[in-house]
Amino acid sequence: MFVAAQLVDWAFFAFVLLGVEHMRVVPGITVMNPMDLYDMPWTHSLLGTCGFAFAFGAVVWLGMRELFPALVTAMVVVSHWMLDFLVHRPDLTLAGIPPKLGIGLWNIPSVEIPLELALTFGAMWWYLRRTDGPPMPPLILAIVLLALQLFNWLDPSPAAGAPVAPMALMALAAYLLTTIVAWWVGTTRRHRR
């Protein structure tokens, strides 16, 4: 589920490195994020996200041979687009072509920051209420997630036209780090019935 929630961003930054999708640095394009995400038809169109959801759900189904976890996983992948619709400026599409959509909460930090924290730590609270295990691993994950989020919010914007490859590599490294820590947390907990 942790990977499913971030899957389209994993793909986007990999596609940026491969030259399949594109972004550029434009300081001030939103209050909280200097990335102009002007070309992402495969990962951040609703149709593309649904394609990723279907593929990831199929992988889960093939691995578990259970339909319910596959469907839930696919829904988590699609939820990423829905939540991005709230925070992105109009740069999302339905099928990779205009119109471009997005409410733009990245321009209203007093709303976006509490929303993001509530979603992240609300999901963690929900998970912890349904599992048993030692408290330290989830606490470490919470600290890692909060530290990376604070870095994202407080790091000064790169200069206009800065190369995007280092940003993409840093994003992928952050996703890898959090995924490893989340996997470790999962190995220390068991689900309640």
C-alpha cells in the first residue's frame, strides 16, 4: 500500500530521468513548490493513473491470488490522482491532453500543510490501530516522513532553469528510503483480526 500511494510519483521522476515526461524549475509558480509539471501525460493523467492502478493491482493479484487486496491496492494508486487534484495547480489532465486541472492548494499553505499532515499521520494512525507490534519502528517512520516533508517545505527553491535530474534523483532516493523504512515497520507488526 505504501508503494501504491506513491507509485505514479515513482514513475514520474523515473520518466523525467528517461526524458519521457518533463518538468522545469520556475520559482514562485506555486507558493510551496517550484516545479512546473508541464508534461506528464502518462503518470498524472487520470487515464494514465488508472493504467498504473490496473497494472499494479494485477501484480498484487498475481502475487496473492486474492481479488480484494488487488482492488484496494489499485484504488490507492488512483487516490493519488484525486489528492493531487487538490494540491496541484492546473497541470493534471484526464487523458494527457487539455484541459489541465488542479485546485492549487500548494498556493494556500495554511490549508495544504495541515491537510498533508492529517492524511499522512491519519493513515499511520489507522494502520497502527489495526496492527500490533513494538512502537519504535513506526515512530522512526513518522520521524523520517516528517523530516523529509519539512525538508520539502523549507528547502530553498533552486534557481530558475536549474537542472531537474538532481531533483528527480533526490525524489527517488527519498521514496526509496521511506519505502525501506515502511517495509521494515511492516516486518515488525502483525494485523489484528
